[in-house]
Amino acid sequence: MANGFLPILLCALLLSRSSTVAIYEDGIFIPDLSIAVMDRLVRRPEHFSVLSFSLDGERSTVVSRFARGFGVDNGVLPVVRSLYTRIHTLPQYTLTSKNMSAEAIAVRDAILKAKSPERLLFVDLPISLNCEPFDLEPNASLNADKVEQFFKSLNRSFSELLNCYPALREGKKFF
């Protein structure tokens, strides 16, 4: 990439589309656009790829509900960034413990091992909770019961994750 204004324009474009455009470096999702990432992008653009998201149907409903619950912008990337931030603020014990339900462990591991924001939200998290993945079809009718069951199970798993370390200190187990 040429020096000059092009890197500045690219950075401005990526920042302005931060809720709908994901950046991957060597196939690994980069949740935040930092100065170090921009520097590598300008120096070695062949190591990067960009993916844009659009939402329809069930997926739009799922993202909207996550965004409301987390208090973030309505988009795949703000939701996934919030998930990453929340999971990485948990105590180390919680990040490695097996003293939780299989679903809570699967949710934690899905978030920690995620390589694609879209796959995490619409495929990996539902599967980790024994729910069906969310439909990609834009014209698919909304299955409110499916969405409700997913969030009920997810909230139960999040509660376990948040209470895992305090439960250890109190000598309790979840399962």
C-alpha cells in the first residue's frame, strides 16, 4: 500500500464501519482496530482480509437482543467485542474450570476459541447450548420460541460463568 493519505483513509473507513466490517489477520479475527494493527495492515496488506456483515431475519433479531442486553450498538461486531471483553474479565479459574454445566463450559470455550464473529453468534453459541443455529435466509420467518429458548439457555450459562469463582470461594458446585 502506498504511503500518504491512503492508510489514513483506510483507517477512517474501517473505523466508520466498525459495527459491520470485520478485519482478519492471517485468518484470525481482530476484534479491535489498534494502531499496531493498522501499522501491520499498511506494511503487509496481503496478511489481511475484510468481511462485511448484513443482517436479516432471525439473525437480526438475535443481534438486536444482544445489543440491547449489552448496551452496545446494534451490529455483529459490537456484540462480539462485548462478549470478548466480558469473557476476558472473568477470573482465570473460571476460564479453565470444569466445575460448571457442560453448556456453560461449551459457551465459554466457544467464545474463547471463536475465529469468526458471525459463526460464533449464529452457529457456535446455539450449538453449545443444544439449540439450532440461526437461519441465514433473509426471508425466513422469525421463530420467536427458538430465539427465546436460546437466550434463556445463554443467560443461565452466563450466570454460571459469573458465579463460578464466587461459588468456589463458598465451596459450592453448579452441577
